[in-house]
Amino acid sequence: MRAADIVDRATTRMTRLVEDLLATARRAAPALADADMDVGVVAAEACDEFTTLAAERALEITRRLPTGLIAIGDPDALRRAVGNLLSNAVRLAPPGSSVAVAAGRRQGWLWIAVRDAGPGLAEDDQPRVFDRFWRAPAHTTPSSRDRHTGLGLAIVRQIVESHGGQVRLFSKLGSGSTFVLWLPARGANPTHAPDDNPLEPAAQPLAETPRRGRDARAPLRPGGPGGRTRRG
């Protein structure tokens, strides 16, 4: 049984690596035919893919995802970017905590934010977190659960920037992380995305989607104490 488990984990890691490398190659190639996409709907679809895994780990995904947030782009690629953030968040968040996903609009920009209650990132590590194959130092992430390729966040940045967008990270060691994807709204031509965190209390209120369940549409709030594993 142990040998079978080792083979299964190795196969999973190799599959993830191949998928990540293919995603990187696709976004480096000439742009696909882009279309109108509702970023709130795309983010909700990404959440749906992680609902079961979150429940298995005693986590709750909370959503504030209004519709009508239209950008021009590749919805499959954006879904992958949000999914990569959710993969990290669900992997890192401690049992009993929540992962918050929200979207909104500000001054020609649309945004999607994913917040977790995981171990957070040291200030010195934050400039490198989007580098290919980068992983958090072992002394800050001692657990080896669900080892990843180190390409996930690099792909997130590549996808967002290929849409003319920008990525922001807000994190503190021991206090979780918030990743914000800023995308130009359809018909807008903004230049520099806002530097603040739209999930902070000073940000404008968000419309709440009506459906509830284990994957709840509850008020966004921080989760529980920090977890311990690798991000990437």
C-alpha cells in the first residue's frame, strides 16, 4: 500500500507539472480569440470546482460574486488563474477556517480577490512569489502535504498580464494572504490598477449573491489560525 501511495503522489505531481507547463506555453503563444466574459461568473465556476475538496478539509468557501462585471478575454484562462489561487488557499487554510472569494468594479477596473487564513508570506518572500518554480522556505512551511510544482502563481500572473491586468498580493506571516486580480473592464482603458486591498473594511460594499449552502455566500471574514504547508 505504501508503494502504491508513493506512485500515486508522484503521478499526481507529474500531472500537475505537465498541466502547468502546458498552461504556460498556451499563454506565451499568440493570443486566442477573446470574447466578452463575466468575471463574477468565471470566479463562481472556479469556486464550484473546489467546493468538494474544501468540504473534505472542513473549509468553507464564502462568495461575494455579483454578475455583470464584463471584461474582454479568455474565460478558460481566467478560470485557471482563479483556480490556481483557490488551489493554494484550500491547501493552506487550516480546518475550520474560510476561504473568501469576491469580485467588484472600481474606476475602469474589475477585480477578483481570494483570501485565505493560511500561514501568510514573509515580506522578503513576497517579491519572488510569482517567480517560476519558487517555493516558500521549508522552515516557514514544514509540512509536505500536497507538494506543488511552483508554477501556479507564475501562471496566474502570466494570465492576468496577458489580459492587460495586474496582480496584487497582501500578506503577513502568520496572518494569511489575499491575492487580487485586476482586469480592465470592457470599453475601459485604465493605466495603473489600485494598490489597496478591496477586501479591507474601507472598500465599497459588495453585492451578495443569494444562494447559500456549505459553500456559503456569507459575509467575508478572516478564517482561523494559520496553517503550515507550501505555496506555489
